[in-house]
Amino acid sequence: MTDDIGAFVPGPRVRIEGRAGGPLGGLTFAAKDLFDVAGVVTGGGNHDWPTGRPIPKKNAWAVQTLLDAGATLIGKTITDEVSLGILGENAFDGTPVNVRAPGRVPGGSSSGSAAAVAAGICDTALGTDTGGSVRVPASFCGLYGIRPTHGRIDVTGMLPQAPTSDTTGWFARDAATFARVSSALLSEAIPTALPTKLIVAVDTFGFADANVAEALQPTVKRLGALIGDSREEIMAPQGLSVWARAQRSLQPVEAYATFKDWLDKGNPRFAFSVAKALVMGSMIPESERVWANLMRQEARSRMKYLLPAGTILCLPTTPFPAPLCGQPLSVLDPLRDRITCLCAQGGLAGHPQVNIPGATVDGLPIGLSIIGPRGSDATLVAVARALDKTA
Amino acid sequence: MTDDIGAFVPGPRVRIEGRAGGPLGGLTFAAKDLFDVAGVVTGGGNHDWPTGRPIPKKNAWAVQTLLDAGATLIGKTITDEVSLGILGENAFDGTPVNVRAPGRVPGGSSSGSAAAVAAGICDTALGTDTGGSVRVPASFCGLYGIRPTHGRIDVTGMLPQAPTSDTTGWFARDAATFARVSSALLSEAIPTALPTKLIVAVDTFGFADANVAEALQPTVKRLGALIGDSREEIMAPQGLSVWARAQRSLQPVEAYATFKDWLDKGNPRFAFSVAKALVMGSMIPESERVWANLMRQEARSRMKYLLPAGTILCLPTTPFPAPLCGQPLSVLDPLRDRITCLCAQGGLAGHPQVNIPGATVDGLPIGLSIIGPRGSDATLVAVARALDKTA
């Protein structure tokens, strides 16, 4: 299939046939250009990243797992530079077209993977989610998407950013495909039993744009009916912005540590916004980092308390649908900060989160997320599949 | 002449014949890619700078003045990105070869101009000097070079950085050509009368590497003999590092103001070091800027006191010869900071400064600078010419 939406990295398209007879036979997938594919440069979304690095000899774990399950790799997709970005505008490789929201960003950093799946170029695609990089493009492109429990999916062969928050995730257009792919990558059957309690995180709905919260209500109601027992609760008693602040301190400090040696020796080129994020990461005081780490412990204990076995929580994945392409940083920076307020729990607490295409607002997709206990990834996928059947 | 040293911007080389019968007839020149040439993109050393900007319709004042004087333009030269850099390593266009110091940087930001003149590709070349961008490459490449009195040379058509420090300068290999070109650009005959008093700035010689200070001694002695009356004196009683700190506060604040709108709307790509300098410029506290401005007044009053009519001062242009190419930022940053300690007086006080090829250290060129009262530009050129005759 041609790539007329600019979702794939420039140059010849890699293709590797899936193993015959696997459970994902007949499916195609793409991999964000942070995942190693044997014999192919890992570009990392930055033209200076590959310099001086060996061509990978092995496929990343997630790539190999999909191939072994029978899916066919059809290309590598554009990412925000070394996964630093949440909107999907790459100054080197351009902005993949969001077919569900023309003229608007696809979301990032797994921009090309989300755009390619949304456009029907492939059935599923691998992304990474450190601070929202699967959840946000899933919401903006109207896709199913998962940020798995932190530490559950083997990240071998995936370009790291902030290891205590990094995860491998994936997208699909429909619930059935999402369940098939999830079962393969989670190495677990998708159960039929569902959780029995639903928490509606009222602080998060209050934080989203009013028309977003309103548009999601029918889906929240269907979800409540599906689960049975539903109640309202605050997710982050310390404040969504306080959790976001903690994540915005911990993640850049780790990202700077990850890339510091490369910056020093290679003085690589970045879009100004990306370089600025790294510089800011280098300047976060130790006192702030220490506090942020304590707040992370509070967030973890809160999420654990809220989410015993059998309970899930729902929230708007993003506070608004996809912003317009090409806006100034002074417009985009506050939007990014608001997005972080709804995504920070992922990096802080490491619970699995699934984005469900929740609604449209003025024709633009907006996602509803469900979060469960650590390790409940397959159950969240089961909820997404069961909810789809009630539509 | 071919450009096998990578001094010129990529693409077809612009050529404009000089006016027949002018005083610079027979000379060729190059212009740093910060100067407008009618019908040619001004690249600014950054691949995103030209985006959305009109092609210049007029030549920059300095370009037109050289053409009118009979010199022929043979190309536009590589510069550090938007003149932010002192070493001459451009992540987009590469590092022009310093033929006088193989394997070492040419110095910047007027890197290509200095390299082209040093290699004999042209007779003279235009540069800009905000914080040392003519003086440093002149020192590293063994050239004559001038940073004129601030405000003296019309900067129309020159890409600005920090307007209260920005100047237009130029290079030549020999004193006679340097005098011819200087006369045309200064619109003034080079006098025969010389100053009568020389100050040897002992703090600056003490700050340079010991072998640099020692290597320059014979030239300092010849200069003393030429001028007649010589004495030792401290240039910066508050400290060279204090003057440097003031310049390193004022210049980045102005540079950020110059480029802020472009950064916001264009999110352009930069080498990490350049983006970092801009980010740091955006973060300098107002209290620091206010202090730096007061220190600038002190530096101005000191230079005015030291340099009445008829007096010049000499100092090493740089503390060391050209560093090796391709070193990590953690090695280069402290070198850049030391260079600033010997260059800050230019931006702070605005006095004219001429670099004279002063000596070699282990075969590498090192410059001796002379500074005079504001407006004494032609007299400094006269000293350089007269000193050459004593060699």
C-alpha cells in the first residue's frame, strides 16, 4: 500500500513476512522507528541519531514477537525525535497526516504508527509510551491503543528515553484486531470475565474541555452498564497538575541522562523545542527531583488503593481533540502541559491504560481511557472488546 | 578557484564582478552567509533560517561597498548558525578546513570567510564580530582581521544577532591588502602617522597559555619599538572573567530577543549547543542583566581612560591556538569560556580591534591584537602595516 500520508520514514520500505500459520496470520504491522529491525538503521526520528551506531543485528523483542505470531512487517514509522514530543510534528521528517482529523496533528511521539493504522495502511503498529506517546495519538486518531503495565513488555531493542517510565504499546482500528494483537504481545489469552467496579475519575473529566467531557458521557454510561457498579472518585487528590509536575521533573532528568553522552560527543541537531526540553532536563534541581520521586510514591499508593483486583477507572485520554498543525510553540506548550496532566499517572504509577475511541467532538476523535491494576492489561483489552459489542 | 576546503555554502557559487577602475580592482572577496546578496538566499548557517523569508533584493552595505570599490564577489561562506558559535564547526554545513592548522577548527563564527582567505581562494572576505567572530578566526588562521568601532560600519543587510555588540569586519592575508580593503570599507585613507604610546595589557598575557604569551613576545617588542613609548597595565581591573560574564549575560539576552519570534513560529533545527545557548539566553535573570549593563559602563569608562588619542593597547587575541576539530562539548565549552575572557571588551566597550598574525606555537598561528580609541580604526590598520615592514 502506498504511503501518501507521510507516516513512514523516508527511503525504501522494509518488509518482513510473518511466520506462516501464526495467530496473527494475515495481519500487517508497522514499527515506530525506535524499534530495531535487523539490517535496518534505527533512525530515532533524528537525523543525527544513527551516526556512528551499528546497524542492528537483531529484531527488537516486540517486532520479533509479532513476526513469530504471523504478522507481516510493512515499514518503519515516523516518530518525534528520540520520542521527545507529544504532538507528532517532526522538524526533520514532517507530520504524518491524521486522516481522522485533517489539518490537525496525529499526536506523538508514536505519530507515524498511529497515522498509518488510522489510514488503514496496516492493521496494527508498535509505538512507545513514556509520557503519553501511545495514548495521545490513539485519542487524536480515534484508535484503540495500550500503554501496558510498566515492565511487562520486554523493551529489548527499543530506543530508551526515561527507563522508569518507558513502555512498548500498540494500536488497532477495531476491538477484535486489538484483542488478537494484544494477546500475542501480552502472551496471554484475553479473558471473558470483566471487572465488577468502575470508578469515574471526576477530577480528570473536570479538567478536560467541557465539550469533551460531555461528548464522552454516553460511552461512560455504556461502560458503567457493562461493568455494573459505578462510582465517582477523585483520581489525584494532590492535584493532576502536581502529578504532572512530578512526571515533568522525573522524565526529563532521566531523558537527559539517557542522551547526555550523545549530546556531548555528537552535538546533534534538534528542533528547538526538543533541544530545549533536554536543556531543561539538565537543569532540574536535585531538590525538585527528590520531591518528584516522593510524589511518585504517593501517586503509586493512590492508584494501588483505587484499583484493587476487579476495579477499573475511566478518564478522558486527552483534554481536547487533536490541535491544528503548524501552530507556534507559545500556543502548543500550554496544550502539551494540559495533556501531561491527564497522562502523568502512566509514567508515575506504571498501571496499564487502554484508549478506547470514545466519541467525536465537532467530528474530531477523542479517546476514553480505562486503567486497571498492574498486570490487568488483558482484562482492560477484554473490557474494550466487550464494550465494542454494546455499541 | 575550486573550494576543496569546504569554505563556501553548498550549491552554485555566486559571482559578481566589481566595478571597473575602482581602488580594489583585481581583488576578489567572499561574504559570510549573513550578508545579503541580491537574488541569493541568505542562509545564515542554519537550514531553517531561509524558510518563509524573501530573497534579498539588495546587496548588504558592505558587499555593495566592496563591489563599488572594484573587488569581485566570488561566493558566500559558511558561518556558525546565525553567528552563534566561536569555533567554526557547523552541524549543517561542516567545518571549513583551516589550512594553517590542519585538523583544527578555523574559528567562528566567520569560519568560511577566514578559511577561504587563509587558503588563498580570495583576497579578502567579510565577516561579522559580535563576541569575537572575526578576531578569533583571524587568530586561528593567521590572518589580519578587524572588528571595527561599534556603529561605524553600516550593518544594513547583515543578519543581526545582538545589535549593541554586532559589527561588520574583514580579513586579509597580507598587510598591504588589508590596508587597501580597510580604506575602502572605512571610507578613509590609512594614515602614515602612528600612535605614540603602547600599553601591554599584562592581565591578558597572564591569562593566555604561557607558551602563547612567550611566543608573542618578539612581536610585542617590535611593536613597542615601532610605537616608541611602551608600558605595562591591567586592562580589566574588575577581572577578565567579570567582563566576560557581563558580555555572556548581555549578548545572549539580545540574541534571544532577536530570534525569539522565529523560534516560536518556526521551531527551527539547531545543533544542540546552539539551541542551548538560546535557551540559556532566555533564562538570564533581569537582575543579572541589569548588573551586566552596569559592568559594561565600567568597562567602557576603563577602555576610554586607558586609550586617549595616540595610545593603543596590545593583547593576545585568543588564549591558545585553534583547538582540534570534533571534540566533545564538555571539552569545548571551557575553551570557549576562556576565549570570551579575551574578547569580551569588544562587545562591551565597542573599541576597534585589529588582529595581527603574531606568532606560531608548535606551527599553529596565534594572533596579537591591538585596540585603539573609538574611531581609530584606520590608525590601527596603519600600525599593522607599519609593523609588517619591520618584520
